[in-house]
Amino acid sequence: MNPLACDEVVGLAPELALGVLDGSERAQVLSHLDSCDTCRHLVDDLATTIARVVSAAPGIDPPPGFDRQVVAQLAPLAPKEPAYHRRRRFFAGVGAVAVAASLSLAGFLVASGGDSGPVTRRATITAAGDWARGDVLVVDAHPTWVTMRVSVDYEAANLHCELALADGRVVKLGTFHEVGGAWEWGGTIQAAASDVVEARLVGADGSIVASGRFD
Amino acid sequence: MAPSLSDDALLAGFAVGDPDASLEFVRRFQRRVFGLALRIVGEIALAQDVAQQAFEKAWRYGATYDPLRASVATWLLTITRNVAIDETRRRRMTFVELSDVATLADERDAGPARAAEVSDGVRAVIEELATLRPEHRRAVVLSAWYGRTADEIATLEGIPLGTAKTRIRDGVRRLRDRLATTELGDVT
């Protein structure tokens, strides 16, 4: 396989980003990208553009009943196990996520290592005796993005997660049920990243069992 | 399930298997997912299978969704496109319907279902597509919306392979330059 020069890769980059490059050329380009950050960045850039073009394709109504068919075929597959961490019960669904006063939360899971982006704040939370510990990242985005990773050494009652803000308000993120093992959670909050001062794990009796201040 | 839930929140419910959120998530995106699948595979039964696979992947890998990189719609349609292209390669399908290429300029006259899909971000893409030279637009649409290779486009258009590659390259680059100035988050 002959190595390609950058100018040759630049010419093939759109087809690679589109996913329509044939096998031999694809292999050559990918080999080049292994050692060329400039060309890799170009392909990433083009892939972003193409994803936008793809998302503009007009929809077509599927046959009647397709929606229920999709959900019905997914049902036998549940419950699923996450690829990286155990997550037996996640906040009992979106509807159970507690929301404080004027703050709202739209939570969803994030993958291990998926916290790329402009991370601006970090807090490490540790319980006395180190039986529970974790990291919380707050990303200065619009809206503010929060990821939380928690490890608990043994089965415990529910643990509630919350963030304390500089003005005294508390953002209640939700509850880890039947805690034990490693857990992840992520979501957005309607508060500025710079206003978040502390992350907490709160026990069933309302006491703070672990906390950590943000950098 | 409140219809006003954000796409992100719906994906959250879908990813954890909430029945109401799952049904609402599928209903919100099924038209776009099925439409893209049908364009690429060209067969209703197979498009249904592709769309089903795409939703299943979204359900399995909802945990990997990164809102900082793309909207839920863009993420889901990228999954759909990859599944559909894999299927066409396996089956060597040749169907192509070119009506989209001809009707791009008529977006403003589209029906309410299409209007619901057209956010500011989508509108920006459509408008930029319309500014491309027709031969470049056909090449980009055939590749992006139909998953066609340069070789297939050359055959369809009756042009040399090198010309097809040039049209794809120039069209995509121009779109990248023009769209780079608009917000990614606008795409829904």
C-alpha cells in the first residue's frame, strides 16, 4: 500500500467523510490520518458539515404503526446493561428527577470518556471512610452541562445528588437507587457553571454523606 | 409525556427504556429516520428494518450521545445513514430516486410535516445547497442523502469518475466554508 501525500488525502477527504470511499483508497487515507493531525482535523471538519447536510434530508412518513412496532421490538431487549458501568436503576426515569425551585433539569446518561469539550470546573467528592467517592465536572456550555461519576463500595440506601450554588440555592439532580458499584450520570442545568460551588451526595435521612468543592 | 420535552430529555427517557418517552422519541424522529433510510436503501420493507436498527442503536448507545458535538437529530440521522449504507453495500442495491434534487428549491412550499422538520439550522443547509452549482448539488445530495459512491454517481450522471469525485469534493468544501459560520446547535 503506497503512502499518500497530504494533497492526495485532501482530495479524498470529502468522500471519506461521506463514508463512500472504496476499500483500498479508504485504507490508504486512514493510514495517512494515523500520523497527520492536519488531515484528520480536515476530515472531522468535513464530517461535521456532512452530518448537517444529512440532517436536512426531508422526512417520509413510515407505514402506520411503525412507532409502536419499534418500541415493541425494543421492549424484549430491556433491561440493558451499560458498556462501562453498572446502572441498575437510573433515577427511576426522567420524570422522577427532582427539580429545585426555578431550576430545571433535562438529564441523560453520558458514556465513560464522553466528557470532551470545554470543561471548566471539577469537584472530587469523598465520603468519610472513603466508602463513596466520585468526580463531578461542570462544563461552561449553553446550557451548562454536568457529568457525575460515583463509586460506592457496598449496597446502601438511595443517594441523592445535588449541586450547591453560590447564592445558596440547591440544584437537586436526582437519586441513585440501590446504590452499589460505579455509576454515571449527566445532564444540563439552568445555572451558570461559575455559580456552582459544591457537589453533594445526600443520604436518605437528608444528611450530607459526601461532598466536594469545585476548583 | 409532555410534547414540549426537549430532544435531549426525550433521548434520556428513551435510553433508560421509559415507555412513554420511547414512544414519543420514535414519533418525533421516525419520519426523518425512515425518510433517510428509504432514500438510501430504496425499498420500504428494508427501510423499515434500517430505521428499526437505527432506533435500536440509539437506544443502546444513547449513553454515548454528546450534546456538545451535535443535536439529537443529527446524531440519530448519522446512525441511520451508517446503518443504511452498510445494508446497501451488503445487498448491492442500485435504486435511486432523484426527485429530491429537483425539488430542493421548493422547500418553502413543503407541507406541514416538512415544515416541522425545518429548524433554522436545517433551513441554512437547504439554502446553501440551493446556492451550489446544480451538478455539485446533485453530487452532494446523491452522496449525503442517498449514500452513493463517486463511481455510482459517475454512472448515474454519465460522467467520468474523476469528474464525479471533483463535484463531490468541491460541493462539500463549499458547504463547509459556508456553513462554518452558522451555529451547529441550530440543527434539530
